[in-house]
Amino acid sequence: MGIILAVLLLAIILGGAGFALHALWIIAGIVLVVWLLGFAVRTAEGGGRWYRW
């Protein structure tokens, strides 16, 4: 019984980690697109920073 619970717990942890990593890849992709769009906006405006940091 203990082994079954350990395997189930391990599966839940690994499944949750896989979902979290997948979500982080999606967020990283969105940030990359916004960053690249920032270069396009800056180039179209003729210079200057379009963000405040």
C-alpha cells in the first residue's frame, strides 16, 4: 500500500512540474514576442525606448 501511495505521489509531483514547466515556456514565448515587437516599435518611431525600465 505504501509503495502505491509513493508512486502516486511521485506521479502527481512530476505531472505538476511538467505542467508548470510547460506554462513557463508559454510565458517565456509571450515575453519574447513582446520584446521583439518593442524593437519594431522603436525602429518605426525613430529611436528612444518604448518601455520604462
